[in-house]
Amino acid sequence: MPPPPAPSPADEDLGLVDGLAQLSFLVQSALSEIAGQHDLSVVQIRMLGILRDREPTMNQLGRHLGLDKSSITGLVDRAQRRGLVTRTASSVDRRSFQVSITDAGRQFVQQVAAEFAERIERCVAPLTEADRKRLSRMATRIVTTDARDRGIDLRTTPR
Amino acid sequence: MPPPPAPSPADEDLGLVDGLAQLSFLVQSALSEIAGQHDLSVVQIRMLGILRDREPTMNQLGRHLGLDKSSITGLVDRAQRRGLVTRTASSVDRRSFQVSITDAGRQFVQQVAAEFAERIERCVAPLTEADRKRLSRMATRIVTTDARDRGIDLRTTPR
DNA sequence: TATTGTTATACTCTATAACTATA
DNA sequence: TATAGTTATAGAGTATAACAATA
């Protein structure tokens, strides 16, 4: 049995699993808070991030986000109502639409991305420069390996 | 201008901000998927994780989760309906309830935590043992510093 | 027949505002 | 008055199933 938590000044290590879990909550709550200040949800921001360099069909968008097509309809509806994205009839398949980001949408996503970057950089400030580099490489490694494993395109996030 | 993406075998670095963002999506989606297999949401699992070593009032639970008290009512209602938690009248303040995890709830959260750990360890396998140690320490450092900065108790997650 | 997208429906999660019952 | 919790209500986000239009 491990000795009583011993709240030592040299923090105990949370362990990799808990550490990553908590780190993910931290990052997500930063994202959610910042998005919220612009009256946007995390999903909306993810969607806008995807649309920064793509014009997918509803279907493709659903695959990017890992959501059912029926969820996409509402997501795009709400974003379109707010002038963040547009639907354009596909010229090759009359069943399909191309979803595109508008200038307004682009402004939102850029602003949020900038604020998010600032926030993350602040969180990461206690690490040395060398450690930040290592962390960046490790995160990249994990994420790209996973993406490769499931044969999925990356960059579902800001960018 | 950077040369065309060059999908080199030696992956380009996503950068710290994007790397952490994507890592957090990866971790969260693993958690969400595993919880979902047990017909639970991420919030429910977080709540059960908190209740593993605490018996907070509704109010305290709300502060742990960063949610409004009106959200907690429903959250606890649904969990209680499924036999995962109980409300017990406080003996000192007749307005209050103590929320406690049940044995069934404990089983769920342990099972989910185990599956989650397994999944994360698989994701992290491409790193060397030394790197995994470093990553663990860095995540801990970031998370505890942040918690300290906002004067908040840690361990809102499995444990 | 299969696929694209929408609709109908149902549930969870979340917040705000108004309320009750304590304190 | 202030606090603990609930209720009423509203809206986002999600999924399943059934449907229309097109492939």
C-alpha cells in the first residue's frame, strides 16, 4: 500500500494515465471556455477548424467529426443560421452539398485559435524550452500514430 | 513558405498547441467511447470518479465539476435512477444532501478506468519508456501548476 | 439497391430564473 | 437576508429509424 498521499512540495507524479486524462480535461476546458466567450461550442469550433482548409460534403464532415449524418444536419443548420458556414449544391452529385466556411466563420475560428494558443502557452510555461519541444514531439507522435492506425486524416482541430 | 506538406516518414511536428489539442481530443474520445460502451457519458464517469473517495454535497459536487447546481440535480437524478449513486440527508444542514457512490457505481467506474488505462497505454506504446516517464512528469507538472493557480483541488478524474 | 441528406423523436447535458425550505 | 436544492424552461448536441431524392 502506498504511504499516505504525502502532499510533498515536489509533487507526486499522477502517473501517465491520470496525468493525460487530467491534461485533456484542462485543454478541453480551456477550449470550451474560450469558445464560449464567443458564444460557440467546442464542436462548432472543431467544425470551423476543419472547414478552414476543406469544403467537405455533409457526409465527409460527419466522418471527420465522428458524428452521425443526422447530427451534422443540425450542426450545420445552427452554424448556417449564424452565418458561419454555407451549403452549396454539389455539381456532380445532386444529392450532396458542399459545406464552406464564410468570412465571418473564418474570423471566429482564427480569433479562438489565437486565444487558445495563448492560453496553452501559458499553461506550458512551467516547462523548460527543451521539455516543451519534447512534449510537442511526443504529442505529435501519439496522435499521428493513432491516426495512421485507424486510417484517418489528421488535423481535425485548429491548425 | 514551407515546402508542400512532404508526408515524410519522419512526421512533421504539429507544434505544441495543436499537438496538445489533438491529444486531448484523442484522450477524450477514448474516454467517451469506453464510457459509452457501458452506456455512460463522460460527465457521469467524472462524477463517479469524484465520488470514489468523497461524499460531497450537491453544491460541492457542482464546484468539482464546474457545473451549475441546477445541472447537478439532473445529473444526480439520472445516476440515482440507475442505482449508481445515492442521496443522503445531511445531519447538520437540513437543506443539504450527501451524494455517495453505490457498489454498482463503483464497479462501473473501476471497469471504465481499467479499460481506459489499457487504451491509453496502447496509445503511448510508441514512446520509449524514458519518454513515457517524462511525459507523465510533464503532464503532472502542467496540471498541478494550473490547479494551484486557481486554488482548486485536483483529482476530478479517475485516480 | 445503395447512398445522401433531412425529419421525427428521444435523451443527455447545460444554463437562467423563479421557487421552497432551511439557515 | 443568504444558501441548498429543485423545478420550469430553453437550447445545444447526439443517436436511431424512417423517409425522399438521386445514383
